[in-house]
Amino acid sequence: MDQSWVNQAIAKIEADYQRSADTHLIKLELPMLPCIDIYLKDESTHPTGSLKHRLARSLFLYALCNGWITQDTPIIESSSGSTAVSEAYFARLLGLPFIAVMPASTAKKKIQQIEFYGGRCHFVEHSSQIYAESQRLAEELSGHYMDQFTYAERATDWRGNNNIANSIFEQMQREPHPVPSWIVMSPGTGGTSATIGRYIRYQCAKTKLCVVDPENSVFYDYYHSGDASISCAGASRIEGIGRPRAEPSFIPGVVDHMVKIDDSASIATIYWLETLIGRKAGPSTGTNLYGALQLASEMHANGQTGSIVTLLCDSGDRYLDTYYDKQWVDEHIGDITEYQAKLAAFNESGHLE
């Protein structure tokens, strides 16, 4: 191994990190909830536009320090898009070839961003095919399969070092309820929920972690059954989250509560959110936020006070031809008017039926 190249690669990633500011914590103005504050950790402001920028940085450092990546090693990753965008960015930074193995249904904007950073996209028909195809390509090209679904939970320093949980708690220090009652997160790899849950326990905080799962995903059933072999034939319609199998990085033991969110609710919520903050968010943000609103509604009904933090995972500008296109939503998600009506009623009462 050329240790000097590895040292230079790590230095480049660390320098890139030093040039990046932390992401904002946005407080939503919700007068219908006078005693409960809801915040969005805006991960869309990372250089590659999503929460996965943190993960990609950690995965590259983990692989470099393990000796898995050397000069000219091809990098292969299985992804629904956002992780691949971020990994393509870091691969270009290090001068390495990058191939993303992804479903053919991936948003066009993500494909364009991967190619912008010099990556190549390799498509499969169903999300369940990405694992074996990534491994096959890595063996064929003598490359490294990054495998975010296995290594996400261990590549990040969950005890601190400015991970996302550490950042949330520090940014909350001057808020009326500085220790959140809940942090809400949806699982893709499961790595972020593992990091947040572990950090909460390590800090002995009173915060609870709620994980929200979309339709056509097994995490909810796995959490309640404990059966790691569970799988589903359908693919998640909420891009970036939900999986057809229980991913190794999903750690159910750090989760306090888990909820299944209808896809129609997720999409209705990103439209509702746009009226509050004046910009579009991706569909996984809708899943996160609807779960947060459910918890807030319960707290409001019980006369409780406190704060809830969830994530704005990426910008809705990536999805203008899908989740922000009415015809596409009608065809692929269905009627969302029921949840639009529920959110309209929530605006008046603070109760989400």
C-alpha cells in the first residue's frame, strides 16, 4: 500500500470538512402548538445537497483507514441516489473512478449530479438487485464495494466528534426546551438512527428516538418481530428511505418508538411544509415531519410541553419531475387529499387525527 497517497487522501477529506460549515436548525412557526417547538435540521445545505454527505465522508475515511482503498481503486456503491451523489463528490476529490448501482427509477436530477461529479450510473430494475450487482462489479473491476447498508452504523463516531446528534444537541442549547423530547428519523441504511440513538444513550439524555418507516419497507415489521430475514417484494416509493430487507446498519435496540407513515401523508406534508418555509423539501422529509407532527399532536392533547427535532434530508428541487408533479403523484402515490385535509385541520387545532 502507498501510505503516502492514503495520507494525502485523508488530508484532502479533512480539509474539505474544515471548509464546510455546520447545517442550520430551522424552527417552524406553529402557533397552533404554543407549548411545543418543532425543529428541522437542514441537511440540504451540505456541498452535495443532502444528509448523505456526512455518511459518504465517513465511509471514505473508514475505508481508507482500513486499507480497502488505495490509489486508482474503483469505488462501487449501491444507492437510491443521494449517497451516490455524495460519494461521487469524494471520489472526484481523490481522483478515483466511481460507479453507482441504482434502481432505474432514481430521480433524473440525482443521476445528473452523479455524472457531474464524474461518476457513472449502472441501473437495475428493482432495489433488491443492487447488492449482488455492486459486489459483482467490485470483483470484476478489482474495486471496492463501499456497502453503505452494512458499514453506515460503524463508520460514524456515534459518541461525538460533531456527528449529527452532537450537532443537534449543541444547537438546541439556547432554545426554550434544550433537550428534545423526541428526535424523529426515517431509515435508509439505518446508520443515522443508529448514530442518534447511541449518542442519546451515551449522553444519558431523556430524549427518545422515534423512527418512521414508509410503505413497502421492512424496518417497521423487523422492529416489532425481531425477524432479520424478513423481506418485501415491493420497492419503497419514498426515494432515499425504506428498504426491501432489514439492513445490517439498522439497530432496533436504540429505537424507542416506531411508526409506519402512509406515502400519501409524506407527500402531502412536503407541500404543507413549503407553505411554512417557502421552499421545497424531498419526500423523506415529509415522512420525518409527519411523524414529528403526530408526536406533537399527542403531546398537545396530553398538555405536555417540549421540543421535537427531525431532519430536512434534501431539497425538493431534485424531485420536480416526480413528487412535485401532480400527474406523477396521481399515478405513483395516489390521492393525497385526505392528508392535505388533515394537515389543514391541524393548522387550526394542533390535533392531527
